[in-house]
Amino acid sequence: MTGSQVLVATLSAVLMAAAAAGLLARRRARLCRSFLAYLVVVILTSQLSVWWPEAFHTQWFWTLRMAAYDVLRALIAVEIALLTFSAMPRARRRVELSLGFVLALALGMTLLPEGAVTDPYLAVLGVIAPRGTVTSLWLFVSVLAVATFYRAPVHPFHRSLLLAFTLYLGTATWLLRFVGLAAASRPAYLAAYAYLAAIEPLAFAVTAGFWTWAAWRPEPRTALSPAVASRLQPWAEACSR
């Protein structure tokens, strides 16, 4: 790894550690337990690549990391959806169908052949990884769409996570999908992918900074009355005690 890569990776890890500390200090970890798990896994796996690059800055470990991130992001989207629509049965059924459809479609896409790509690493780089990123993106978009359609009140912390993941994954999708796919079939594009991939960690660091702010900021005011909040978001009241 280059010095700049180590610097950005370390910055992201510090910001995510601060976000995790904020979740625990502000008693917000129970608002999304899978997000706390995501932070811990990302910190550990990224720092393993920094501390022991000869063992962990490798193709196989990168592939394992991407798979773990995809699974954890899916759990985050599902957990937020189940909490947001816990008191809205019709909306909950709709979001369950939407998330189930996205996951089923993702599974079907995973089973599709990688076309003419013969190199396993290039297949992961240009085909499989972008599919995972797109799946995560659509999971978060589905939750936002159903919440908007049913005018469901989304907890401010959940809204911060949904918007941050949507913006970050949307950017990463364009990078991985178009440039990475071109690199998978035409090695000449590997240089362009490497250049853009160097920018992507900076976007992730900015996102980690936003998570830190969301974890530590004072409890924002909500338009919900205490009676409505206790009925639609009883889990939020328990987390604030």
C-alpha cells in the first residue's frame, strides 16, 4: 500500500471508531446493532490490510471483505426497515416484499456467468463486486421509497444512515460498474480504474465523518408528539433511557 492509501485508511478507521464510541456513549447502538457490527468489521479488516499488507492486502482477502460488507449492509437495511415499519403492518409487508425482491434478484444475478472474463480476480473486480454494490444501493433506496410512499416517520439516526449509504454507494456504483466492468474485459482500463479507485476511499472517509456526526450529535427535535412517537417508535424511547 502507498503512503496516501495508508493515511486515508487510517483516517477512515479513526472516524469509524469515533462513530462507534458515539453510538455507545449516546446509547444509539440499539437503534441499529448491525451498523455497529459493520463499523467494527470494516475497522478490523481495513487495518489488517494496513498493518500486515503482505498477508491481508491480497486479492482473496479483498474479496472476502467485499462479501462481508455486502452482507452487513443488507442487514442494516433490513433492521432499519423492520424498526421503521414495526407499527405499520401494510407498509411493513410492502417493504418486506421490496427487500425480498431485491435480494432474490441479487442471488439470481450472482448465479449468472461472468461472460468472457476468465481471470477470477477481474471477474470479482468488474462483475461480482459491482453487483453487490448495486444490491446494497437498491436495498437502502427501497426502504426510503416505501417510507416516502407511506409517509412513515423515519428516525433521524436511521435517516442519516440511509442517506449516507445511498449517496456513497451511488457514487461507488458508477465507479465500479462502468470503469470496473471495462477493466474486466479490457485490461487497458485498469489504469483508469486504479486512478478512480484512489478517489473512492476519500469518499468513504467523508461518509465515515458523517456517521461520526450522526452518532454524536444531540438528539434532534422531531415533529412527532410523544404519544405518536411511543406508538410508532417505541424502540427509540427505550434507546434514549
